[in-house]
Amino acid sequence: VQLQASGGGLVQAGGSLRLSCAASVSIFTITVLGWYRQAPGKQRELAADITRSGSTNYADSAKGRFTISRDGAKGAVYLQMNDLKPEDTAVYYCNAVRVAVGGRYSSWGQGTLVTVSS
């Protein structure tokens, strides 16, 4: 699976951004689609994910501010981020996990930088 992330940028605290990730295959063949983020000097962490059945999961820091969604027709997954804080500054990566006969396969997009100024 190839993933192309976009939508990052510079925003002031309290602002919003919408990240997009386009997949090279039908997103309904993907078991879990997720957005991860990696801040400078920190480990990559999950921000939010959505399963093929539509169940969503959020990091505690994202609950109430971030919304993950998908569009099957466009083959894309989105991350709407509201009320952004300086601590949300990170490179955001799209991830796709496919579970199939033979194993579990994980793919990563190239990352998109989100910078939140105070």
C-alpha cells in the first residue's frame, strides 16, 4: 500500500488543520488506518485510528479535539484537528495495516509537518 499524506502547515494555537492521506488501494481492504505523530526528540505515537468496520480510537491528548474519518470513494483518510496546541507540533504520518493470510503488513506515508505557534 502506498500512502500520500498532505495538509500540514503552520497554524496559531487554537487554530485548525485537516490532514489528508490518499491510499493506493481501496481503503476497505485495509484493516486499520491511522495517524501517528512524532515530535522532535520523542517517539512516534498514535494520534487516532479507524478500523475497517468504522470503529475509532484516539490518544487521550487528541480526544475532543481531533476527528478521524474516511472517504471510501476517494480512497482517503482524514484527520481534522481543532483547538491546536503547541504540543501538537510534530510530523504526522499516515499508517495502513493489512491483516491477511500470511501475515500483518504495515505501510507508512511520508509524513506531513504540523507546526503550532503559541
